[in-house]
Amino acid sequence: MNKSKEKFMAAVFFASALISILAVGLICVFLFVNGIPALFKIGTLEFLGGSQWSPMDQPAYYGILPMIVGSLYVTAGAIILGVPIGVLSSIFMAWICPPRLYKWIKPAVDLLAGIPSVVYGFFGIAIIVPLTGNSIVSASILLGIMILPTVISIAESALRATPRQYYEGALALGAGPYRSLFYVVLPAAKNGILAAVVLGIGRAIGETMAVIMVAGNQARMPVSLFKGVRTLTANIVIEMGYAADLHRGALIATGVVLFVFILIINISFSALVRKDRG
């Protein structure tokens, strides 16, 4: 009876994994089948390197370089702002925070993860935009806040998984508490913290609604951190409702570019982890 249950559960787990792989495969097929023909019709260099996006004009232009640069700027700004705060917060919560205070901080961090994107967008419009305008800075600050729960939760788990003997051994050798944390515990949890950063990048580069509400959505090359910008995801959402034919194919090809970006980030992370283990 127990063996039958084990075989049944093994089959359930296998089916679940297979469904996940199948879902990813179907997404890839949809993107590439619908996006690649448009990419070739427009021209790969013109599509990726063109600085003008005006699909409704005659002739139409389908250059997504401004959106690529805008996405990179906004994501980089979010990482610069969010990752240090998130990692330092995770160190505090995992090793320094008193238990009574932790009971309040942990639910607050979890609550941040559950707030809808549109609510973050309203917060950005009410608080951030009046100070910095609809700009790259506004989008970066807002995304930096939005990635905090992801970075904090995963980095905290990685730090808690580090054997306490590392910390105690460093103290025994004469290092101070904070030196032990930053020079012994933090490097030991490096892979988990890198995973937190990668997931934070994925959240930042894939965010749409909040960015649309604060970034200005101007399809042009960024000229200043305090000027409006349009990201790849915003470009798809704004125009997909009325796009048709080549215009629609170009938007799906934009999704292909976004998918490739995420794929490169994940492959790079996997390579770093393998190199570290080696």
C-alpha cells in the first residue's frame, strides 16, 4: 500500500513538472512563431537598432532601441536603489533584529509583496512624481521599492541557512560582530543573495502597470534621468489593444526580445553558480 502511494505521488510530481515545462515550451512557441516573422520582415538591425518607433505613420518605423535603453536604465536604477537596501535589511532581520521587532517587520515585508502593482503606481503618482516628474528616476525609485520584498525574503533565507558556526568561529578568531557578518556570513550566502538579485532584476524588468503610471511613456531615446521613458513591457501593453498585422507582430517580437533578456540573465546566474561550486 505504501509503495502504491509512493508511486502515485511520484507520478503526480512528474506530471506537475511536465506541465510546467510544457507551459514554458508553449509560451516560447507562441512568441517565436508570431514574433520572428515580423522581426525578419522589419529587419533585425532596424528593429533592434532603430531609434524611431512610429507604427501608425507612413512609412511606419519599428525601432525598439529607445525602449531597450529605457528598460535597462529603469532596471539598473531599481537594482542600484533596491538591492543594497534589501540585502542590508535581510542581514538585520536574519542576524540582528530582536524577536519582538521581527514579529512586526516580517509581516510588513510580506505585505509589500502582496500589494498590487496599480497601488504602487498610485503611490508613485501621489508621492514620487511630484518630486521627480514622470521620469526614469521616478520609475527607478518605485521599482526599487517593489523589488524589496523579493530581495529581502530570499536573501534572508540564504543568510539563515548559513551555519552559525561560521559566525561564531569568526568571533572566536577576534573579528567583531559586524566584521564577521560582512566578511564571513555574507560571502557564505553569496549564491542565495545572487538568486535574490536575479529575481529582483526579473521583477523590475518585467513590471508594467506601475511603470506606465510614473515613467512618462515617451517612445524616444532617453536624454536625461529626469525625462520620460518607455520600457519594453509598457510599449507592449500600451499598443497591443489596437495593433494589427505587422504592428502586432512587432509588439510580439518585442516580447521575444524581453524573453531573451530574461533568459540571458538566468543563464549568466547559473554559470556563476556553477563556477563558484567548481
